[in-house]
Amino acid sequence: QVQLVQSGGGSVQAGESLRLSCGASGFTFSRYCMGWFRQAPGQEREGVAHIDLNGHTTYAGSVKGRFRISKDNAKNTLDLQMNSLKPEDTAMYYCAARLFACGDRLLSSSAFEYWGQGTQVTVSS
């Protein structure tokens, strides 16, 4: 069956870095747009970054230049390198998979079929 298993995350000080990883199984990874989302308490889940079938990447304005999404189709893994973290980056982070391309805009969470279990990122000032 489809599985997205996340690792990484944790608690850091502002300005530090973290790396999130997501291992995929049960589907043809290379045929899916992959994304990272986050959800802070009391807020809606928001898109952070997508990486499309052709490797094209899209970022939320709040993370552009600080975060980098990447994938390895041979290993079926998705990563999110987060640098210069800020307290407002504190949230539960989720990886997600969408069959079909994502295009040039960040899509809503409803456009993604499969989800990881979530991992907490906490940034203190």
C-alpha cells in the first residue's frame, strides 16, 4: 500500500537549519508531484513547496530563498532543507503526493492524494 514515512524535524534556535525527509513506497514516485505542507495550531494547512514531475520547484513566498525542496527518483525520497529558520516557521510539517503535475502555483492540500504522518518543527527566538 502507499506509504509516506517522514523523518527529521525537531527543535532549533532561530537562524539554524533543519532537514526533513520523506520516504515513499507503494506507488510510482517519479509520476507524482511531491509537496511539503505545514500547519500551525489554529491555522489551515498551507503549501510550503512543490517539486513537479520534471523537477520544477515552486515555493511559498515566506520560505523562498531559505528552503529547498529536492527529490531522488531512484531512492523514492523527498527532502526539504530549511535554512535561516524563524519562529514563524514553527508548525507540523507534512509531505504529500499528487498524481499529475502541479504546475507553477502552490496547490491546496485538497489536490494531494497521499500524506505522511507529520513531523514537528519548533523554532525558538
